[in-house]
Amino acid sequence: MAFLWILFFGGNPPKGFPPFKTRQQLAIHNARNIAHLLICLAGLLSISMPWSFESALAWADSPPALEVLPHPGASLPVLTLDQAIRQALDRNPELARDKAVIARNKARSVEVRELPDPRIVVGEEYFPISFDMGESLLAMTTVGIRQDFSPWGKRALVGRSARKKEAASRWELEDKKASLVRNIRLAWLDYVGARRTRDFLKSIGALWEKAFQAALVRYRQGIGPESDVLSAQFQKDDIRDRQEGLRIQEEESLHRLMRLMHFFRPFRISSEEPRIPDPLPEAVLLERLEAHPSLESRDARDASQALLVRAAEKDKIPAFSVEGDYNYFMGPSPITATPNLFSLVLTFNLPVRPGERQDQKIAESEHELEALEAERENLRQKLIEEIRNTEEAYRLLGRRAVLLRQDLLPEADRNMDAALIGYRTGTEGMGQVLSAMKKVETTGIRELSNRIDRLKTKAELSYLAGATQGGSREP
């Protein structure tokens, strides 16, 4: 006690410092004096260090339990995972944009199959072959209609290409829906994992409270060191700090969900177990890989570009146009005028340099087709790799879950109970309690993390199967 007096006030203790007959009375008196000193220091510093007040209370007769603040959205509406997925599929602006692209491509596929609009031809011609003939014989007014035609078969090829492009945009929409469902599930599981880990740490904090009480009792009885009390108090505060960090992760996951759903009103997620469909075997996933929306979209784009290559080859065939005209020739007098002449004109549009123009356009279309096919094959190989890796991880996580749940967790609980009982009876030290607590905490967090990771792999495999929906209550 003299050491504490020198530490806080400097100098030696006063001569009237009361003696104590037993070590237990000395320990109780020391604890109360330290509590009063820390409270005074906290008041002088305007409680600039929040832990000072808590440390002082730790030495009081009845230390408070770990405080858990109520959830700020306790009165907010609760959404299930199925409802969140429906909200996202109905409200996500990116999906709305893709639907507009589909409508545009559909209109384009109709447009390219039709003939171009006919053009009205109005002209005044004057070509003096002989100036002796007079100007009236050389003037001609022409009014007619002209219709242009593309090379034979090109319009049909371009129309089929546009329909394939429309189909590709539809498959892209399905792929984005499946990807959005996967991202919502992953964000949901991140939130659930952080919340369950925080709840687990709360239970660990209750165990550390028991250890703290046991250490405090032994210290007051004079049979336990002060370091045991401080160690237990530190573990309690560390658990509380980690809980606050997990609360921040919960908020981040919730905000990511709101962005994916395009839903900006506050809400809470349901506490029920997330339902994600069981994955298909690896062999079935690989067999059905060609039907994945992303590959279907690539196939449709490749087919569209292949048709454009054939359409570019048609440009070597001359295009033509048909024109019907009404001509009015002015004669030297109204009697000799011939105002009722009709003509039909057939025009062929021949390329001047077919080797330098058409061949280059064909080569350009062919190179673009080769690039699209290479991208499609690269995506296919990537999906195969993801299926194999994710399916293997799913099986490994399943085996690890059995080991953690049936062996490691029960052993850690039994070890912790034995360490606490031994510490209370004086046969074990705080080091054994600390080691047992850490094993329970580490093993429990690993089991929670393993469970969440296994659900995440199920969400990934559901996307790789090309499934947009599939939960037990999803529409």
C-alpha cells in the first residue's frame, strides 16, 4: 500500500496509516482505496480515458456485467432473404437498363428486316446537245419514286443477326439476375456471420465475467494475485472492443444489401437460418455448363457475328434500285409538248474497288468473330475452374464442420469447465483458464466461420448452375 501511495501522491505514507491484522483486510482496504483514487482521477481528467472508470468499478463489490446496447432498428420492419431477393429483382436499376437494351435490340431486329423507305425524286434536267434546237426542247421536269435494294440475301442475314443479338441481351439479363441473387446472398451471409460472431463473443464475455468474479474472490481472500484480476478484466474489455468492430461490419453489410436492393428505407434482416438450395454434384454442373446464361449469351453473340461475316461477303454482289418517273418535256409549242411520258429506271450499284473495300470489311468482321470466340472459350475455362474449386471447397468445409461440431467444440467446452473449477478450488492457475478460454473462443469462431463459408459456397455453386432462384420459399 505504501508503494501505491508513493505512485499516486509521491513521498512516504503518513505515520497514521492504519495497520491491518490480516492479509484479507489489507486486500479489501487496498481495493477500495484504489477504486476511490481512480474515480477521482477520472473526474479530474473529465473521463478522457473511458476505461479508467470501468477499471475502478472492477474493484468494487458488484462490478457491472457486459453492457449490450439495444439494436438501433428494433422497431424497423424485418425482411427475409427471399423478400430481399424479390426486392432486388424488381427494383435494381441495372436490370431495368438491361430490359431497355432488350427492347431496343428487338426494335432493331424488326427494323433491319424491312426495306428502306422509298425516296421521292424531283428534278429538272437540261442538256443542250445542239444549241440550234432551242432551249424549250431540252428542258425536262421529272417526278418519281425510288426504292433501293441491298445485295441479294444480305437483308435476311442482317435480320437474323439482329435476332441473335436480341437473344444474347436476354441471356445477359438472366446472367445478371443470377449474379445479383448471388451477391445478395453473400452480403446477407456477411451480415449474419458478423452478428452471430458478436453474439458468440457476448457469451464468451459472460464466461470472462465468471472468471473475473472468481479471480476477484480469490484476491479478496488473499490467495490469488492481482494480475489474475487484471488479466480477466483485460479480456472482458477486449471482447467488448471486438464486438464493436463486428457491429461496424454488420452495418457495412446492411448498407451493401440496401444498395443491391435499391431500397433506401431502414430495415432489419430476419434472424432465421438463410435458405440456399443444395448444390448439384460436380459432374452434373459440368454437364450443364453449356446451358449457363453467360455462355448462352456468348454463343448468341458469336452466332450474330458469324451472320454479319456472311452479310459482309454479300457486298461483293451489286446492290440495285428501281425508280419510276413521270417526265414532262416542253416542246416549241403546246401542241408539240409531250407531258405524259413515264419511265422505269433500273440502277446497279457496282463497287469501284471491290478488293480494297469489301475484302477489308470481311476481314474486319472475321477478326471480331475470332475475338468473341476466344473470349467465350476463356469464360468457359474459367467457369470450369470455379466449379471444381468451389465444389471441392464445399466438400472440405462439410467434413471440417463435422470435426468442429462433434469433436473440437465439446472438447474445448469440457477443458474450459475443468479449468474454471480448478481455478476456484486453487488447483489451477489463471494461465490455464486463459488458455482454455482462448480455445473455446477460437474454436467457436472457426465453427461459425466454417458454417458461413459453407453457405457462401452453396450460393456460388447455385450461380454456377445458372439458377436465378431456388430457395425453399423463393418465388
